[in-house]
Amino acid sequence: MTSLIDNISLQWDLWIGQFRAFFPLEEEDRQACMEILGKTNSNLDILENNGAQLAACQDTHTGEIIACMRLVSALEADVQASSNGASYLEYFGQEKLSEMAFFTSIAIAPAYLKTPAPQVLISHCFIEILKAGGQAVLMSCDPGHFSMYKRIGMRPVGALQKSSGGGFEIPMIFLPDLDYLSIIHSPVLPLLRGMYFDKYKDICQWYYQLVREKDDLPISAAFYAKEEEFGGHDTITEGLSDDSRESFLKNALKVHCKEGEVLITENDGGKSFGYVSKGMLNVMIGNRTVVLLGEGDIFGEIAFILHTKRTAQVVAASDDTEVVLFSESAINRLENESDKIIIWKNLAKVLAQRVVLTNKLLD
């Protein structure tokens, strides 16, 4: 039986700036990929799986391959995951999985993590999967890269969980969801220009229905800022002068948290809001995680803006979590009234975008 991976065209490259994403056919390029993968994967035998397709990203300035990964059919990934225990892929069913690919064994040279290289590689593979007749892409990422993938347009489709290798991983899905990719200003969206998104409406509606039905599937949205380089506070401070931004940030409180520490409790007064500068947070109602937040994500803004009590509890999900908190006094201390207005407008924009995303889940 021909799998989705077999239908990928290996002839197309994606060039963005100094980076080129492609499917390596030359033995020299494939060996370079295996060397990168070997540094992050102890079992190289599975990397040579006949059902897998290698993808690579090259720095065209140096000629070096600096990132790579494997693409396998989601059906094959389901078989492998099931042999190691319960898998979130059981939510999807055989029919849906046959229309999806699974990205795995992603390896990126450390010096290129904060460059466009990862998004070029992911974007290229996502587009080629869609061109081959696929409907979506699945993957599991480590918490350290969660925000990077979320910025591109991926969303959690399961809870933070222990991986078979002893670390932690977050299952994610990448859908050709025009509304969502537009709301978050995904850098992939311009590359999908000309695509007929109506053909993917069924899979997107199926995803939203799945999230509504499954209590253990946390939802999450990406960064709200338009800038490619996102410093965490940009969503809040966008539009401020350099002096006002510096003044505003001086009045912030930086908090370091260990896993399980509670930052915000349910029914507390909404006297502050903040953003995640490092690590991850669980937004919980009762004992259920409803939203998973990563670097750059804003939290606490709803109760802060509306002067209401908190509707959820916010808990650190990793030992190295760091958050930056702001109170209303940080806004009031700004000398220029127009700067105060800018902060409130930015917060209102975040709130409006949250409402749009929530409405999609309730439709």
C-alpha cells in the first residue's frame, strides 16, 4: 500500500533568505543529516527506517546542513507508539491517520535555534505533505522548543507527558487552518498563498470538535505579536518608545518557579497579568489542564482587564519556569498618557484574539 510519504515530490526546495530546505538525495547530504541526528538520537537504526523520508535545511552561506528531521506516515507512528504503551494518536482513528504525516527525530544545530531555519524546514515539509494529498501533520516536541513550533502554527493535542526516553514531550498538530494561521500571524501563511483552504474545512472542524469532546486535550494559541523576533513582552509593549518600554519593564516583577508551584489561584482578584519568559505553565480548571502556555504567552489578562476574579489556576509545568508579572501601577507610572493607552490597547487586542479563538471552539 502506498503511503502518504511515498507521494511526496522530492524535487522541490524552499529558499528563504540564507536557508534552503530540501529532501536530500545525494549520499553526502544524507550522511550529514545522519551525523546531526546521531547527536540527538541514541538509536540510529530506526532513523534508517525504509518508510521514512529525510528532510534537511542548509545554510547557503556556509553550505552546511544545519537541521534535519524524518517524515513518516502517522499510521506507522501509531504502530510504534502503541508498542510502547498508550498513545494520544488513538484519538484520531485509522482513517484520519492515513491522511496525516508525523515529523520525528528533529535535530537543529544549537546556533540556529533562534534563526528562521527551523520554520523554513517545518514549513517546507508541511507544504509538501499538503501537496501530496495530506490533511495535517503531527509531532511530539520537547518543552524547550514548544514556543518555536507554536509560533509557526502548531497546537497541543495532548498533555505534557513523559517520553519513552525519560524526558518530557508535548504532542502537537499542524493544520491548514486559515482562520487560526491568520489570527496568530503565522510565518507559514504567506507560503500557502494560492492554496484552496476550503478543502481542509472538514479536518479543521473535526479538530475543534475533538477538542470540545476530549477533556484531556489542552488548547493553546501562539504568540500574538507580528514581529518575527519575539522577545516575550513585545505583545504588551508594541508601539511604546524605547524610554517608555524601559520604564514599564523596570516596574515588572520577575518570578522563578519550580514545577507544581501555583502562580495564580482560582477566585483570586485579578490585580496582575504577565507573560512566560522561560519554561511552561498549565492553566487549570479543577484538576484539568485546559491551556498549555510557553515562552512569550500572556496570562491573567482577562481578570486584569475586566477587574473580575480568576476563573482558573495557573501552575508552573517545569522546574525552570520564569514569568514576568505586571500590576496596574506599572501602567500608571508611565508619564505619557498616550503610552498608557497603548498598553491597554495591546491588552485589549490579546483579549479580543482569545475571544475569537474561544468562539471557534464553541461553534
